[in-house]
Amino acid sequence: MINKRILIQNALVVNEGEHFKGDILINGNKIARIFKNDVPSEILLDCELIDANGLTLFPGIIDDQVHFRDPGLTHKGDVYTESKAAVAGGITSFMEMPNTIPQATTQEILELKYVNASQKSLANYSFYIGATNDNIDELLKTDKHNVCGIKVFMGSSTGNMLVDSEESLSEIFSKTDLLVATHCEDEKTIQRNTKAYKDLHGEQMPIKYHPEIRSAEACYLSSSYAVGLAKKYDTRLHVLHLSSGKEMELFDDKTPSKEKRITAEVCVHHLWFDDASYDSKGTLIKWNPAIKPAADREALFQALIDNKLDVVATDHAPHTREEKDNLYFDAPSGGPLVQHALVAMLEFYHQQKLSLEFIVEKMCHAPADIFQVEDRGYIREGYFADLVLVDLHAPWEVNRDNVLYKCGWSPFEGTSFQSKVVKTFVNGKLVYDNGIFIEKQKGMRLTFSRGTRPS
């Protein structure tokens, strides 16, 4: 059976720095035509019509940093559950981290994650290979056309994924031609601060001291070291989840994102919350790097506007509520975000702080450009039809009943958002429709336009 073409009609299309009333023709898994004027009658007769009058059409969001916990930690989340939450939030492509069980630090384990996603994920997917102090040979085997990047934990992590050897870091930065994505926090500083605060407060230490233990100093020491290595070896570096104002001096605001060798990411929670939020949210907003004072949040927001920060992502990292409901030292860091990232960013539009075009730039265009994702991140003829229809004027409140994460909770519970994701298309197929999932077709492996294609 031949799939009928789909025509999305009368949408407010936001793309490439402009917005216009238009129609989008989908043929198979690609965008076939973009109409800014009347659609020819012969096309209208041969399409499934979707009336998007009053709705806004965005390119699908590309989230360059998630932890979907699959394999090995699937009581918290898995590729199936979290990709469902992602598409419900308008995220059509994700890049997932290697700190699963087993850790994705070999080519064989990495490929097993791709096989798993091909069977389960409703969104498009890519997976980082993880660096250790002694797996440079595995890293150098990585196909840069089929893998998003190398993840380096330059801060405390689990197992052997903390890369703290200067020799190993120099080898990684000097030898690879793949994008290197870093978690930057200085381990020695964190350990010193942890001991000092534990000596003062004991096991009952309040969560409010988290940003003083995982301090701005710890972040800056590590970020500046990574940037220094990247400049020394001309490494393609992407620094993840920046959290402090001090770090912003390390990044370029003059060069377009797609031309930078060193790029930077900020996450939704670091733009939304500040240290005053610990009083009401407690360990639910315990993240690494830590949410810091309001001055840091404001500096991050300004750096995003100034283009020092290139990408907005989630660092989606679910834990069960039981795991989070612990004293400071026992509560794990991380929280779920993919379902609510876009609507949270759209609140800044409603507050007249960001334009729709700017949000699309930082959540769709820039991640596609800096990772060199093939044929995604834009509404362009010939590109994959990853599209999101949003009602900008459909208020709703986050509560336990409408949270889709496997962990069953959200740091946004009790928050009212003015915008709502209505429909999400992945590769030309409607996969989310007003609370209903259409799961016949799974997402695709992302590919990247770097170097020579594999034969």
C-alpha cells in the first residue's frame, strides 16, 4: 500500500529566522514542498489534509543530551518510555549518554544500544561512545558518520568513566577528529568541598549547599581546562550543561555556531530554576552541575541571547521518586525533562524574553548544525519531515496524571504552561496526536555529514 501524502495547512511556520502562514507537503518521510501561497488544486485532491489553523509549526527539537537509562537502569526509564515522553514534548531526535550498564565504552556495546533503539524508540536516535582513561583504541574506531560524538566525564561519575588522567585527556583531544562532548567539573575541588561541608553539617546536610559543593569554581577549573586542550589540539569540543556565569568568558559570541570549533550548551533547568528553588523542590532539582544562584541563571540567559551558548538541551536523567526522596548525600543527581523542555522554553516567549525564531534556532537549527546532523533540524524541501505543531494558547498544568516519564514525576509539577504540543511527526509519520501515540513506525538512526560516507 502506498502511503498517502500529507498536507499540513494554514500553520504559522517558524523556521530560519522568519515566520509565515504556510502549508507543508509531506511525501513519504521527507518534506516535499513548502507553500507560502495557494496550494495547487491537484495536490489538494491527492493528500490527507491536516488543518493547522491557529497552530504554530516548528522543526522537530533535537536534544543533544539525554540519559534514557537503557540498558541496566530501566527501573528509572528506558528507550521506549522516554522516547514517548520526548515526542509528546516535541523532541523528534535525541543523543543519549554512555553511562548505562554496561557502559557504552566499546564499539560492540555501543552497537547493541542502536539495535535496541531501532526496535523501541519512537524518536530518532544517536548514542555517544564513552571515554575512559584507557579506551583510546575503541574511541578511534568510531564511525563519525554514524555516531554523534565521544562523551568525556571530566567530573565525578560512576564506575571507570571519570577521565582524570592528563595523559589520557591529551591523547583523546589530540587524536580524535570526532566531536568531543564534556561534562566539566573539577573532581578534586568537589571532593575538598564535600569533606568540608560534611564535617560542618554531617549526614543531615541541607540540599541548599549543593551549589557550594559542586561550585562555580569547580566548573570553571574543568571547563577552562577542556577549552585549553581543545585550542591546543584544535579539537571539535562541545561543552555540556554550563551552569555558571564565570564560565561564559570562555566562549565566543562573534562566530556563527556552525563555524565554531568550541561550542557550548545550556540546559532548561539551569535557565528556569535558581538556588532559591531548593526550598520548595529539594532534591528533586539536585543536578550535576548544580543549579546555582539567580545571578548565574541570569548570566546564562544573557549568554544564550549573546550566542556564547549555542544549544538548549535537557540532560534528561530520570530517577525514581523513592531514590530522590533521600537525604542529600544519598539522593542521586538528575531529573526528567524531555516532555516539558519545549513548553518551558515557550514560557520565555510568552514573557517576551525570547522570540519563537530564537527558540527554534537554539533547539533545532543549532544542534543540527554543530553536530552536522544530515537533513534534519530545519523545515526545508528534501529534509526529513520531523515537525511539531504547538498551540501557543492552550494553558495546562503539569501533574502526576499527565506526566509520561517512567519514573512518574516531574520537577515542573504544579507549574502551568501556556503552550501545548498538539501533534508530532517523525520522519513524515504522525507519532503523537493530542495525547494519543501512533507506534507503528519507529525512529531512525541519525547520520552526520562528516567526512566520507561508509561504503
